Amino acid sequence: MSATTAAASFERFDWENPTIAVLLLLSLACALVSARLQREQRTATRPKSSTC
């Protein structure tokens, strides 16, 4: 492996990690919003006569 190939692969590695971190954080935020909206919808449709 030449020095330029090693430097290029390091730059690519340096760039992919923050991108993956941002995508993971975005997907986590979407999952949390989805779970919250689903929970609100579920509690809104529950009948008030329930004694549970």
C-alpha cells in the first residue's frame, strides 16, 4: 500500500464516522418521535370507562 492510498483511506475513514454518527442520531430521534406519537394516539383513543 502506498502512502497516498493510506492517506486516502484514512480521509475516507475520517469522513464516514461522523456521517454514520449523524445518521444514527437522526434515526434515534425519528424512533423517539414515532414512539411518542404512537403512545399519544393510543392513550387518546382509550375509553374513559376503563378501570385498569
